[in-house]
Amino acid sequence: MAENKIPYKIYLEESELPTAWYNLRADMKNKPAPLLNPATHQPMGFEDLRPVFCDELVKQELDDTTPYFDIPGEIIDFYKMYRPSPLVHAEFLEKALGTPAKIYYKFEGNNTSGSHKLNSAIAQAYYAKKQGLKGVTTETGAGQWGTALSMACSFFDLDCKVYMVKVSYEQKPFRREVMRVYGASVTPSPSETTAIGRKILEAHPGTSGSLGCAISEAVEVATGLEGYRYVLGSVLNQVLLHQSIIGLETKAACDKYGIKPDIIIGCAGGGSNLGGLISPFMGEKVRGEADYRFIAVEPASCPSFTRGKFAYDYCDTGMVCPLAKMYTLGSNFIPSANHAGGLRYHGMSSVLSQLYADGLMEARAVEQTSVFQAAELFARVEGTLPAPESSHAIRAAIDEALKCKETGEEKTILFGLTGTGYFDMTAYQKYNDGVMTDYIPTDEELEASFAQLPKMD
Amino acid sequence: MAENKIPYKIYLEESELPTAWYNLRADMKNKPAPLLNPATHQPMGFEDLRPVFCDELVKQELDDTTPYFDIPGEIIDFYKMYRPSPLVHAEFLEKALGTPAKIYYKFEGNNTSGSHKLNSAIAQAYYAKKQGLKGVTTETGAGQWGTALSMACSFFDLDCKVYMVKVSYEQKPFRREVMRVYGASVTPSPSETTAIGRKILEAHPGTSGSLGCAISEAVEVATGLEGYRYVLGSVLNQVLLHQSIIGLETKAACDKYGIKPDIIIGCAGGGSNLGGLISPFMGEKVRGEADYRFIAVEPASCPSFTRGKFAYDYCDTGMVCPLAKMYTLGSNFIPSANHAGGLRYHGMSSVLSQLYADGLMEARAVEQTSVFQAAELFARVEGTLPAPESSHAIRAAIDEALKCKETGEEKTILFGLTGTGYFDMTAYQKYNDGVMTDYIPTDEELEASFAQLPKMD
């Protein structure tokens, strides 16, 4: 159907929407390595993981052979509130760059959580409800994941306890208030509500908290309360499975209008968006049916892919969670304080790590001032103020389009615009005021961090 | 085509989009009264208004006979970035209320300005550019209009000078930063940059400013600088003309799917959204082709329609702008400090005022705690956190739907959801914390304000 005129924004019809998630692992020749018990270093199975995660989600986490999982009707119902998301032909950006390249982006930000995180939040809340649970716990940094989860829990009438890194809780009160509108309880972490929180507060009075500490508190509460489980918004295999909805819709829209991307670009923190966007395209690549270039874009201040080690590491700073084999900077790595956006996680999805190790995907690191420069241009010409995270992908897409301008190639570039920056104006203010700076960790810093990697047999 | 299955969200195809704005005045039997010169009380014509507004916009302002104005191609190009906006079937809200009523809403918030204001901003910027101007000036309170205008000016490479009420400039820095991303200069008002600003600062050192003062500064700059004009985001006839795009899209979507609204509801501050939404439907009503109930919803703390006088009044607090015949609380009226949302204007569009005076439209006033209650319910079940302004319409739509529940009537209710509340979280926080209060002005307060109305011959 390549003869269809391509509209500026492609919205699939309800009847064209995906009804199953795609599990890329089923088609991967080299499967991602299993999670290991941090004490025994043995692979963790269903019984090991179910005290922490919902049963159905553990099954999804461990399943690397089933290619498709039907999306339950209740989740499809919720998806229709904000999906399909549009695939946009960025013709204003093309014109501004004067490039012969064709640029498309899949825009996931038109919902109140402001990002793609809702795609997995609603799935995780659904399975918790189906299991008869009372509620879930989680951690959040800037608050995108916490907001998404609070919306999902509100929809299924589940209790939602969010541990929000204290510095964000205080400096970003507006996302906190969005979560409260949705009925979530939001606790600044570390807190007096958990043993680990009290311990940390005793050792470090006045600490502003960290994601690792918030994870530990959320896990402690989930495993200690009857009828609760812990949920996580990125990194995990189950999250990439749910996020495949992004790629499946994108692929359907491309197929409908005869769009064949040459390069597919996504920002990468823990990998939830990138993994979701590329899934069906990467599936074609690993099955040998088509070829694409994939580019993961990460902050130069937190360069897991480009400077990390592919090794087993702790998923949390507290070193209590399972070990995952991934590109990692070490579980104690914390990006420089001048780093304004998200994408701060020290590790990376095991699925994406394996694909990168196998040479199926490229990665590049970009500095934040160049990211905000791209964000500003994009906001002005395409009319949407992007999230700092998403703007990493914009930066790379612009750079590829400018290369096409030099060579005259009419490549088709597709990128994921994961969200909007409406709650990130403090970072934009720094950029507007010309006081934003860059930081690249030194080799010495990284070596010190790698020294903390667990010793494997 | 009533047999088409109605999707949850109706997006018109690009080929189905309106190509002309509808000028309701052309069909009104009683035309809105003309603007008068504040000194002479004589009707203002083209030559009187062109020092302040762009020529083409003055023509639109004065034209009450031409029913349609073609939308220039450049504006249609910009519209496609964020239009069509979806007409949403609020089935989750219906279910939550247990009402037999059908509820639809036209959602204008999915753009970075966060509201419908962009529809007129881009038109006004276009005509300024076409006239060869260098830039425009305006005032903004909370910042929705200023944001929309800064986006529009950036698109056409026009300078944009925004005078932002000082208290908002300081308390709502994030909208200010969005405007700066789009290259606008934002000045807290009153400022030292104008004669009127210096005069006010001298008389009231430390004043936190007002919309009326910001208007005066913006007009002074526009009329004093070569190549500049002043623009305004509501109240004016030209604004309602541009905003008719909301109603035209809604009508096209309704017609496509055989939806026949019984009741059409919009929030009303200056009238830009309400006027735009109802235009084509009201056109049918005044031409005797169909009947609808129209309900304007305003804050009980700023009740222009329900408690104001239909009289000639100043459009600004400074009493330098033209006189308009409208429902007004008096140009010195300022809503109580506890009023959290927008819809603060003392007057109302002359078009809507005439329709209300002629009994073609109803109005009701609602208190803000009940508005935020409706907003919270809507956010939870429909997944979008609404602007406080828009939530006035939600409140009335819910109330009408609950009446249907009592009577068993299956009425079709349509309302305008003008925007999102992402920059209004301070107000939501008050509601979350249970410290939001209501205030209804006393008769004595209003009488004192009415005493300031200009004495007409």
C-alpha cells in the first residue's frame, strides 16, 4: 500500500492496533543471560522471583521462547485512552535542516504521565489486580514512572506506594502532586517507614537520597506487606515486552504507508523505550528478513553502552536485587550532579546488552548541551517541547540527517520521542540561562566504579 | 453515516479538516455591539484600530457579514502539527457516573501551549508576518496565551515581547521558561521598560502587578515601536473567528458518526474557547436549522454572565482600551486571591454576551472546590489531568449526566476540554492538601464595582 499519501501524523485505526505484545527474546539466537541470585550466583526461577514480582510478570520475565503474548482486553481498553500514539513525519524539521533525509518520530508523550512508561505501568497494575493483590510499591526519581504507575493503579483501584528520591520530592513537587491526584502515597526516600530507610538516615543524616535506596525501601515494603508486590519501570524483560507496543504500532504504520526506515534511533537509560521501539524491526533483522541500523543514544555523563563493561552486576545500588548480565558502569556509579536529564541508570536491559554485544546495534554518547540545543530546535520547528531524555534521540537523528545533507543520501530516519519536557523546565532554564555544562567521567572514575563489580566464578 | 462505529477517539482525516473559519456574527440576527472610542464614545473603525492591531485582523474584527474566511495555507500547515484535536467519547466517565447519558469532549490540550490558545496565536502571528511587521507584544497572566504566542512567533520568525503579571512571573517560572525556549522575551509587569510601568511602580512600589497593567504596558510598547502591533488571546471577535476551528472540527466529527449533541458546554473566561466550540452549532440554531442547549460555565468567584451587567465597559483595568458592550463585573473587578484557576477576566466576548442577552445560551457559576473534585474524577477515569479552567466544563457536564441518571434520559452531552493542568499543580496541591476554599463575591462588592462602569449617553 505504498501508494497511500503519507499524512503529517499517522494515527492507526482502532482495528489496526496490535492485540499481542512481541517477545523479541524468542527470536534472538543468543538469548539474554538469566538473572542470578546475588548470594548463590544461581539462575533465579519462578519460585525465587514470585515473592517480589506478580506471578504472571515473573512468567513473562523468564519466558524467552514464546514470541507473542496476547494483550488482555482490559489493557487494550486502557491503551485506547492514549493510544495509538502518532507516527509523525517531521517535515518541519527536515525543512529546517535542509536535509534530503526523511525523518519520522513515534511520539509517546501525549498522556498525563508524559511518557511511554504508561505502556508497562498499566500491564503491571493489571496483573497485580488479577492476582488479587491490594497494591504495589515502586521507586521513582524524576517521577515519570511513578506518575504512570499511579495512573494505572488508580484505574484498577490498587493501592500505590511510591518511594521518591528525596531530592526530587523536594525539587520537583509538581510530579509528586500529579501522583497524589491519582491517589498514590508518595514518600520521600530515605524515610522512617522502612528498616533500610531508618538505617540509612542514621548513617547519613540529611542525605538527599538515591534511586538505589528508594528501590531498597520499595522492595522491603512490598515483601513485608500482605498482598503487595514490587514493580519496576525499565530494564526488565517484562517491561520491554510491554513496550513492544511502541514498535508494533510504528511497524504497522510504516507498513501501511510503505515507509522503510534505514536507521532507527532511541534514547537509552534502562532500555524500556529503545527496546520497545526496535523490537519488531530487530525481530526481522535477527530472523534475516530485513536489515536496519539501530542506534542507542545515551548521555556522555552516564555511558553504559559506550564505556561500560558487559558483565554481571547488581541491579541496585544497595546490592540486594538479582544480578543481571548487562553493560554496566558499576552499581555504585552516580552521574555527575550537573547532569540535568534522566537516563541515569548505571546498567542496561539484558536484552539490549546482548544485542549490542552481538553487534546487532550501535551506540553513541552525546553531551547534554548539544542535546538541549537539539531539543530547542525541535521544539521550535515541530511544536512539541521534548523531554531531555527523548532529546538524546533527537540529537542523533539530527546528526544523521545532517550527514545525509552532506552526502545527498535520502535515508529514512525513524526515532522515538518518548515524552514531553513540561516537568523538566528547571533543566531548560539552565540551558536558557546559558549556565548548563557538560561532564564526561574520567577513565579513573569508571575504573574505580568497575572495581565494585561482583566477582563471578 | 450514523451506522459508523464510533471509536473512543475520533481523529478526522486531513482531507476532512475545515479549510475556512466560520464567522458566527454573519448569521446572528442581533449583531454584537461595536467597540467604542473610550473618549468620544463613537464606534471605532478600521483607521482607529490599525495603529494597535494588524490590518487584516482589524478587518476580521469589524466584519459581521462575511460568513466564512478561508484559512491561509501557512496556518493550515501549522494546524496539522497539533490538529485535528480528538473528539473523545468519555465512556470511562459515563461508566464511573453510571449515567445513561452519552458524553463527548473535544480535547484541545495536546500541544505544548497546553490549550486551545494556539489556534488564534498562529493566525495572529501569520497576519503580523504577512504585514511585514517585526514583532508583536502581548500580556499574559498564568502564561497559556503567552506560551501559545511565543510558539507561533517562533514559527514565523517574529519577535515576541510578553508582559507577564509579576506575581505569575515569579510563582510560575516554568511557563516563563517555555516561552523563553521559543525565543520570546518575557518581562515581569509592571516594569521599568514602559512609561506606564514606571508610573505604576512609583505609585505602588512592590506591587505584584495585574493583567490590566500588563495590557497597558504591552499596548504602549506596540504602539511606540516601529513595526510592532499588539495581540490579544480572547474576548475579541477575531479570536472567536479563529477558534471556530474547534467547533467546525467537532461538528464534522459529529456529523461523520451521527452524533447529535443535546447539550453543549464550555468554560467561559473571555469566551475564546466557548465561542469557538459552539460557533457552527449556534449558527444552526440562529438559522433555525437545529436546536441545542448551550451552557457557559464560569467561576462563582468571577461570575460575569450570571451576576454581571450587560453594559459598555472598558476592556482593561487601565481604562485606555476601547469600550465593549458585554456582560461585565466592572473593569476594576479582581477575583478573590483564593481563586486558583484562570477565567479571571471581568468581562466577556461581545458575541457571547449578545447571544446570552438574546436567550440563546444559558450560563451557570460553579465553585472551585467542586470544580477540582470533578477534575480529580476526570483525571482518574479518563486519564488526562485537566486544566482548572477546563474543569469548569467538566463539572457542568458531570452535573448534567447525573441529572440524566435520575431521569433515565439518554441525552448526548458535548463539552470542551480546553487544556491540561501540568502547569497548574500548585492549585492541585491546595486541593490535594484539603486547604482549597471557595469565595463568592458579595452583592455589595459587585455594586461597588459596577459603580465604576463608564457613564454612557
